[in-house]
Amino acid sequence: MLDLHDLPAADMIREGLADLAARRESVASYLVQIGSLKMRRCGIEVAVSAEDALDADHRLYALLGREHGNDAHRHYNSLLRELVSFERALVSRHERLQKAR
């Protein structure tokens, strides 16, 4: 597996991977499910079905609605920006490592 330690949102992604492995529903596990396709392409094993990955954004928004009420949309967008930052950095690192081989 790639070294994630200095990537943006790496702590949240590691937490989400652990939550998924333990079958816990959390903000972090939903984010990992949303980003699972790119993560798999970069060699990160993500234990989630295709159906769960497709529905994860709706489940994340529902969870945020319960936690934050009217502020759910702001939190949702913020979390997705963090995920996108992580994915971009991950893909970049993965491509550099592939070129070095």
C-alpha cells in the first residue's frame, strides 16, 4: 500500500478505512466509499461493494443532516473538497511511483 502519511486528509482516510473494516458507519467511512474507485486504482484495498460506493454520498449527506441540521450542505461540500485534495495527491504520488519503476 502507498504511504499516506503526508497526504491531505490522510488521517481521516485511515480512520475511514478502519471504520469500513470494522463495519462502522461514519463520516470517514462514507468518504472512503465515495473515493474507493480512485483509491483502488492506486493500490489501496477498500472493502466496499460497488452498490455501497454508489450510494455513499447520499448516506453521508443524511448522516451530516442528523449531526448538523441546516449546516449539512456546508459540511458535505467541505468534506468532498478534502476528499478531492486527497485523491489528487494520491494519484500524483501513484503516478510518480509508477514512472520510477
